Amino acid sequence: MSELRFVRMGFGADAVEYRKAWDEQRLVHAARFADEVPDTVLLLEHPPVYTAGRRTVESERPLDGTPVVDVDRGGKITWHGPGQLVGYPIQKLPRPVDVVAHVRRLEEALIRVCAEFGVETSRVEGRSGVWVLGDPVERRPSLGGLSLDFDPRLHDEEFDPRLNGPEYAPSNAGQRREDRKVGAIGIRVAKGVTMHGFALNVNPDNAWFDRIIPCGIRDAGVTSLANELGRDVTIDEVLPVAERHLKDVLENAELKPREIERATV
């Protein structure tokens, strides 16, 4: 792979509005497709915003009608905002494109970043992103005064954690010792070039996630590096570490087209 270019678009007081960053992604995507620029990673913070991927359903959106930006990436609804490092890798991949392999590379880079800060993370089967694994179910505290055997989230398809108190809030998953996501991933591939990417929770106010069903998942929650470490962690600390691991993983990846199984007669 060619050398990776990093563009720091804006952080803190210079956080980049979501639609402005989306427009910039389109411009870089077109330039990358035309081989006018190398593979590029846009890095930034956003002001608070909810974005909904193509698989989002109405019942996962904010109940109070808070505006949501509908986007062309995969996945479901999430939140972006201060204290979250967002990265948009715009890369040309060999065709047929192996989307899963690209997602796994982004997960690997984030897992390495978290490990460098002393937070052990993992993948969860069937769920994209990077997770801090919770305790076994039998060792978790009771929920809402009930045994976990009767956890309504597991048995009631219409149960809505947003209407049932803080004990069910995604931001409190750490207190419940449940699986909790620290890094979310949602991408799009058009013309063999990737868009969108990852969001790593460094030190955000995770209560923003309590107004939605993050990524459509009702039986797990969200966390951050700061939550897990019990101390403040800044974007400035994480940014160079993230660049180093993204560069190592993405530049050294052996890119291959997706294998297509052909039926034999």
C-alpha cells in the first residue's frame, strides 16, 4: 500500500460540523478515485450530532425529535461529539472489495490504541467495533432489583431502555459490568474507495448515547478510555498514538481482493 496521508481537520473549538466533514469526504473520495491524492485519513472532532446509517429503524431514534443526520454508511444510529476522536480513512481497495477485511483492520488499529493506554479490548462476534468485555452474566449485579434471568431487555422485544430509568442507560453499562463499546465503526465503499470510518470514545459525555439505541443494541452499552481508566484522557494524548497505529496497520496490510466462490457444476 502507498504511504498514508493524515489530515487533522479540527478539534476542540475548531471541531468540524458533520455536514462540512461529509462534503470534504466526498471531495477526497473523488480525488482518491482519480489517483490525484494518496490514501488519506481525515481526523477530527464533531460538535454534538446524531447520525443514522442505512439500517437504522425509527424506534432507535431520539424520542424527543432531536434532529438526526441520515447518512450513506452502513450500520445504525450513533452519536458524535466533543471528547470523541473521529477518523475517516479514504482508501482505494482492490476489487472485488473485501469490506469485512477493511473493518477488521480499523478494529485492529483501535484495539492497539486502547492497549497502549492500558485498556484491554476485544471484538464481539456479530457486532462491529471495539469492546470492553463485561463480566459473565452470573457475576453481574442484579438489574432494577431483578435477577438477570428476568432482564426485560432479553425477553421483551418492545422494551425501551430510554423509558425505564438510569439502570438501563447505555452510559451505565460499566456499572452493570456489561459489554460496552469504546470504538464504533461504520463505513461505505463506493467505486472501490472507502468512506466514513471510526469513532473512538476518549472522554465524551456518554449520556448523549442514552437518548438513542446506540447501534441498535439494547443489551450492551458504551464506555470511553477515561471511564475505563478512571482518569482524564485527552484527544491530544490519543491523536498521535492513533495515527501511529493506523499507519502501521493500514500501510502494512496485504490488500487482497475478496475471494469469490464459484459454483461447480
